[in-house]
Amino acid sequence: MDRRIIALIPLVATMLSGVLLPQGISAKKKKVTMPKVELSGAAKDSADFMKNLKDAKVCKGMFNTYFDKKNKLWIELPDSVLDCTYLLVNRVNSLSTTKDYVAGQMACNPMLIRFTRDDNNVYLHLIQTASEVPADDPIKASFDRNFVDPVLKAFKIANKNKDGVFIDVTSFFGGNEKVISPIKEANPLAKLLGGKEGIKGTFYADGSSIVSVKSFPENVEIKSRLAYTTSSATQPYTVVMSRSIVRLPDEPMAMRIHDNRVGYFSELKNKYSSSTDGAKPYEVITRHRLEPRDEDREAYFAGKLVEPKKKIVFYVDSAFPEKWRGAVKEGIEYWNTAFEAAGFKNAIEARDYPADDPDFDPDDIRYSCVRYCVTPTANAMGPSYTDPRTGEILGADVIWYHNILVLVHNWRFTQTAAVDPRVRTKVFADSVMYESLTYVAAHEIGHCLG
């Protein structure tokens, strides 16, 4: 055979290897094994941590939350949320006895908080707002040293990633944390001064846990069931608490100084300045942030009625008897007359609890509600919560006790029976009670408005 032909045989074989083979004939491919990467140190710890959370319920929002199968609650805190200002609100969701609270009631004053961290811990600070000093005042450095924001709680960092850190907040929200506990230490003067003695109990950890968590763009809502054993073995005490963390505006509302000639609720502050003789106390009123829409500002300042950028909305509990629901709504919207004098129309609105909105929850801090409470108390009240920096009312709830009917009947009879024959009866006609309850709603909403 020609030597040139023999030399071409390997070359032809190589070229044919890329040609399709006839059906039934397959070419064997060499299996490629990728080298296994072994993680170690912090990378391995982080991977193991995230693996343990793979079955957790994840809610993405202001903070991403992870609620695992062991009822542990983890919060992921990116660096972007550190040093922002938040409000921590602590309210009762449901309970086994109404001796101290009712559903919807705040168990303590809302707290202004912020988060900081180092390499080991995340710190929850309580922000102090009762004292202030101008930023350009020479005494500012001394003020900052003497009014440091105290640490309320420290959380060990469990994991770090490129976005932030993870902390376990289970014991804070699901345990017996005194600062947000519904059971307070007894005040020895309470009974002496005619007050009632509150429930005393021992925290029962096995009966307590975090129940649920929801996260939204501007707030996180956490529900916890807390169980206590009381001095009476036959009377255990269980309360479900709603804890809200809500981010406050980076640009606070302008404050308005309190004038004693106008009946507003107010908050006391102290101003330190090197230009005055001593600290000067002053008060700022609590009020909603009503502002005209950008396109209506010219008309508003020209004295025309405009709708506000954000209305004040109150949701009426679906538990209200139908015959009184209209009275409550009328009482709420009576206040539109007052707001018209301030330049706003349709500033306040009454709505029913929405039946077809899965995101609606009366315990969500974003909603102001009129709550119906079936208890023997003959009263109603209208608490609100504010931004302590400025007095801005961020939300409010009317607590409407079932036996308000008794109180209204007795008051109206005592005050008007001499001139109104309609109230000279043991049971008011529905029309008379409707009038009376409209007044109650308007009165309590007035408290909610400051």
C-alpha cells in the first residue's frame, strides 16, 4: 500500500468521529466528574444555617422574616435598615379574662426604637425624645454624652451574608420580656389610691409561643401567645399579643406648639440651649398629618376646599349590631365639618371591615378601627399612638364596650328627662339610642384626633 495512504488513515478516522453514526450505533462519551467543593469555616456555617431555614415560612417586606417549624422567628436585617427610626407598638389581640385589658387595647406606651450592630450582636435601642438641643449649639456634644439612647435588648448574630445579618427574636416576642409583658409589676400605691389590683401570674413557657408573623413594606406584625399560671390554680391566664414594628418617616411632620387656649392632647419636651437661661419646657400637640395633594396646593392656599393627600380612615368592627352600625359611621364622619373649617373636604371616612381583603387585619398597625368589646364595662375610650418626635398621630382605635348602652341610657335620662319625654322609659326606642350612640362615636373619635 502507498505510504501516503497509510499516513492519511488516522486523519480520516479523526474526521469521521464527528459524523453522525448510523441508527443503532452509539458513541461512548467520556463521563466528566466535577471536583467537589468542600466549604469550611464561616462559609460552611452560613450554608448550614440557610439549609436549616429551607422549610421556614418566609415573609418578605421591611424586614424579611423566617418562621421555622420549631416556632422560632428569625429576622434578616440588611444594613440599610440600621439606624432608621421605628415605633414598637404592643397591643392585646385576644385574652382569657378582661380584668386588666380588652382585645385591641395597648398594653404599654409605644416605644421609639432603632437598631445598631457590631460583629457579634444587634442592639435594640430605646430612642429618647423628651429632651433636645439645636444641632449647631456648642453644648450639643455635652448633650449627646448625657442623653445616650439606652440598649433595650441585644440579639446575638446567628448568620451573616452579603445583604445583612440574621437574629433570633423568639425569646423577645414569644417569651416573658418585661418591657412588653401584659403583666406588670404591682404598684403598691394602686390599691391605696383606689385603683384595681392587676393580675399576678408566673410565666408558663411550655404554653407560650409565637403564633404568626406578617411582613409588609413599612411594618412587621408579630402575634404571640403568652400563658401564665396565677395564684388561683383554677384560673390560668392566656393572652395573645400583637406586636408591631413600623418604620417612621425619614422626614418627620412639622411640630405645632401647644396653646393652652385650644384643647389638644400634647406631649412635654425640654429644650436645652446656650442662648437661654436654663432648659425651657414646651409642649407639642398630637394631630394627624393632613396635607393637600401637590396638584391642589395652590387652590388650598387660596382658601378653596380640597381633599387631603391621605384621608383619615376608621374601620368599623363587623361585630357591631347592624342597627347601631350607621350611628357609629355618622359619628365618625361628623368630624368632616370641623376639617372643612381647616380647608379639607372628605378628610375622614368610615368603612366596614372589608370581607374580601385577605391582607386586612384589625391588628395590623396600618388600620385604625372602632372595636366592639363584649365585656360588662359601661364605657368607651379612644386611645391613639403618635410619633414621639413630632406628635403626629399615626393611628388610633376606639374601644367600644358592650355596656355603653347602660351608661348612655342613665346619662341621657338624668340629664334630659325633665325636657324630653322620649327618654322617660326603661328601654329607649331605637331612634333615641341611635342619636345617643352617634354622640358617643363622635366623642371618642375626637379623642383619636387629638
